Amino acid sequence: MNRLLLIVALACFAVSLAAAVVRAELFGDYMGYTACAECHADVVKGWKTTPHANAFDDLKQQGEEKQSVPGCVRCHVVAMDADGGFIDMDLTPELKDVQCEACHGPGRKHAASQDPADIVARPGEAACRTCHTEGQDRNFDYTVKSRLVHGEK
Ligand code: HEC
Ligand code: HEC
Ligand code: HEC
Ligand code: HEC
């Protein structure tokens, strides 16, 4: 009898842990680009034509398994090292690829307030350099490349 209670208690604990993980995603600060589309439809449309919008799928060019290698994934998704950022394709498929919030930072507060002060308005070179490192992109030129991030105007 006591043993059965213990098993039930452990099962409840396991379920609550799983629920806690799901909740962290729902209330995390990163939302994914679909949340921006409502008010910035043109920017979303342009971004979709850029290589950033295929960054996760493109990992496969170097082998299907690369999509599961954290050392590769981290620069091909949104905010993998941050709280509320990409975890894996089971938990956070909406945060794959190099989306808006990879450059502009978490958007939940801004999406609710619509206040420009709640979002990084003009991501500087340092934001790009977290991924466009010397090792990955030796000739990175911010002035030229920052004009390309939203696609053709
Ligand atoms: C409910 C509407 C709404 C949503 C959703 C929204 N925004 Fe905005 N955003 C605005 C408004 C309004 C402005 C200010 C008007 C303008 O400058 O166009 C703005 C301005 C901005 C600016 C420029 C800030 C500045 O100082 O010029 C950026 C960058 C931005 N939004 C990014 C995002 C991102 C990224 C998302 C998704 C995570 C997002 N927005 C979601 C309404 C929204
Ligand atoms: C430090 C960040 C970073 C890491 C880690 C990283 N990448 Fe990338 N990756 C980039 C950047 C930045 C580019 C774009 C470089 C450019 O345009 O010259 C890129 C481009 C690519 C491309 C596209 C190439 C093309 O010609 O379209 C592939 C494929 C790729 N990476 C696969 C990988 C794989 C596989 C790994 C792990 C072994 C990996 N990346 C790890 C940042 C990174
Ligand atoms: C690779 C980084 C990067 C990504 C991805 C990106 N942006 Fe930007 N965004 C920038 C930079 C850099 C600027 C400033 C450009 C300038 O000063 O000319 C900017 C400016 C803006 C602005 C204000 C000026 C304007 O052009 O309207 C808005 C709004 C905006 N971005 C929304 C978005 C949304 C929405 C997405 C996703 C669909 C997105 N951005 C994706 C880097 C990025
Ligand atoms: C989260 C990582 C990450 C961030 C942040 C990031 N990029 Fe990238 N960028 C990539 C990856 C990965 C690719 C390659 C995508 C592919 O081809 O699959 C890429 C490709 C590009 C390309 C197209 C290929 C090229 O080199 O011409 C441009 C342009 C670019 N990035 C500009 C920028 C600029 C400007 C910023 C900052 C405002 C920035 N990126 C921020 C990861 C990132």
C-alpha cells in the first residue's frame, strides 16, 4: 500500500516537472517571428527571403545529424544560450532559424506594449558578431551586410 502511494507520488512529481518545462516555453520572453507578423508584415516577408530564414535547414548540407549537434545549432537558431530561447525541435520548433529576436532581442514585452523603447531598435555589430565570428566569417562587413537582413526593400 505504501509502495503504491510512493509510485503515485513519484508519477505526479514527474508530470509536474514536465508541465514546468512546457510552461517555461509558453511564458518565455522569445516568441518567434509569427508574433511580429501581425504588425510588421512587410519586414517578415522580406526576412523570409534571406539565408537567415533557412539557417536551421541548411545545417543538413553538412549532414542530417548536424541539426542535433548543439555546437552547430547554437548559431542557426534564436538565443540558444538564453533563458526562454531555443532548446530543441521538440520543445521550441518555433525558434529555429536566425529570426527577428536573434538580432532584436526578446520581443514579448514590446509585442504587448507596442512601445519601440521595449525592443533593440538597431542591433549593432556586436549582435552580429556573436555568430559572424572571425572563425565563421572572416570578411564580415557590418555596413554592407546590415542592409541585407530584411531582404530586398
Ligand atoms: C501589436 C503590434 C506589434 C507587434 C506584435 C510587434 N511590434 Fe514592433 N513595433 C510596433 C509599433 C507600433 C512600433 C513603433 C512604430 C514604428 O516605428 O513603426 C514598433 C517598432 C518596432 C521596432 C523599431 C523600434 C524603433 O525604435 O524604431 C522594432 C525593431 C520592432 N518593432 C521589432 C519587433 C519584433 C522583433 C517583434 C516580434 C517579436 C515586434 N516588433 C512585434 C508594433 C508591434
Ligand atoms: C559561431 C557561430 C556558428 C557556429 C558554431 C556554426 N555556424 Fe554555420 N554559419 C555561421 C555563419 C555566421 C554562417 C554564414 C557565414 C557566411 O556567410 O560566410 C554560417 C553558414 C553555414 C552554412 C551555410 C553555408 C552556405 O554556403 O550556405 C552551413 C551549411 C553551416 N553554417 C553549417 C554549420 C555546421 C554543420 C556547424 C557545426 C559543425 C556550424 N555551421 C556551426 C555561424 C556558425
Ligand atoms: C540579422 C539581424 C536582424 C534580423 C534577423 C532582423 N532584423 Fe530588424 N533590424 C536589424 C538591423 C541591423 C536594423 C537597423 C537597420 C538600419 O539602421 O538601417 C533593423 C531594423 C528594424 C526595424 C526598424 C527599421 C525598419 O527597417 O523598419 C524593424 C521594425 C525591424 N528591424 C523589425 C524586424 C522584424 C519584425 C524581424 C523579423 C522578421 C527582423 N527585424 C529581423 C537587424 C535584424
Ligand atoms: C544567431 C546567429 C546569427 C546572428 C545573431 C546573425 N547572423 Fe547572419 N547568419 C547566420 C547564419 C547561420 C548564416 C548562414 C545562413 C545560411 O546560409 O543557412 C548567416 C548569414 C548571413 C548573411 C547572408 C550570407 C552573407 O554572409 O552574406 C548576411 C548578409 C548576414 N548573415 C548578416 C548578418 C548581420 C548584419 C547580423 C547582425 C545585424 C547578423 N547576420 C546576425 C547567423 C547569425
